Amino acid sequence: MRKIDKQQPPQLFTSWVKEKPTNINQNQRFEQLHEQHQWGIVSALRESLSAEQYYLCAYCCCSISGEQKDTMNEHVEARALAPQRALDYSNIVASCKNLGQCDNAHKGKPLPLTPLMPECETELKFSISGRVKGMTTRACVTIQTLNLGDTERNNRALIEKRKNIIQSLLFSEGLDPDDRITLEDDDIVYLLIEELKNIENGKLRPFSPVLINVVNNFK
């Protein structure tokens, strides 16, 4: 995960929220976005969220386009648990639509560690194998809830995707994944991390927070 710094919601969404009838609650109002086919607002919300996340899924950090085909407006604190936050923009992020993980796995379960917390960048540890490990109890729970790939049995596809992109990056920089202990050149690590933080056309490299996490382990 990467800490998300929430920005202002799109004006279309803000104006629509202000029009909420007094006889319905926030959760019912949010459901009306789809019931009333308010696709312009749904799209504006999805694009705004994706842009503030530099077009990375809030949870697994894969690439998202901000379009309906691969991006979902997702409530961090599930609407089933906190219906009063259904219209709270600070509680909504953009998630990928990959089956069995992220939004699709979250559903109505609580998330003790979220991408709205700075600790999300330190309590998850990624390895060259592509697997992720929780460094705290809440991180372990979150990994299980979102199915972020702690074991191949749980999410082999995501683990393999991360493994391939991690190894490709290391080999491209002349770093041998099997020889980490001998790596002593901090300048290489620093420059690589800075490169991974680079934003081009409003986008971060797919899985860049994962790659930074792995590279930091070389230090």
C-alpha cells in the first residue's frame, strides 16, 4: 500500500450530496447513484479518486485507468459497518476490480490497517518472492481480508505478478536477487527509490510502492 493523501471531491459529487433528501440516509443516497443511473457523477468520482492515487489501486497498487472497466469506487470503512460514512469522500478510494482481492474481497469486513494510514507503508513487508508479510497483527488481518497474497494458495496470480515485476526491476539495475547480502552501494538503492517515486503524466509506475518496499530491504 501507499499512503493516500485525500484531496477535495469533484464538484459534481459535492453538489449531488448537498441535494440529499431529508427522508433517506447516506447509504440510501449513495445507492441512488446507480439506481438513478448517475453515471456522470460515478465517473467523476472514480476519476478523481484515481488521480489522487496516481492511478494505482489503493490496496494492491496495480495500475488502474480510472475507467469503469478496471476501477471501482470503494469504501474503506464498509457501508455495511458505517452507513453514515457512505457519502464521506475521505472514506472512499479507487480499487482495482480483480476478482478475489481488494474491493472484491473486502465486502463488508472491517479493515484495521488502511491506505489512509501512514503505517500502511511500513507494516506490510514485501519479499522478492512476491509474497507479502504483515509486521503487525492488524496488518496480517488486512492482508487476509483483502487477499493481498501472503501465500500462493491464497493469491498465486498476484504473487507471481509482483515477483516478475520485482525481478525485472532488479535485473535491469544489475542487482542480483540471490546476492542481496553483498549489496553495499547505498547510492544505487537511493537513486532507484527516487526513480520509483517519479510521477509521469500524473501516474506512478505500477506496483511502485511494492518495489520501493523491496528495495528498501536492501539497506
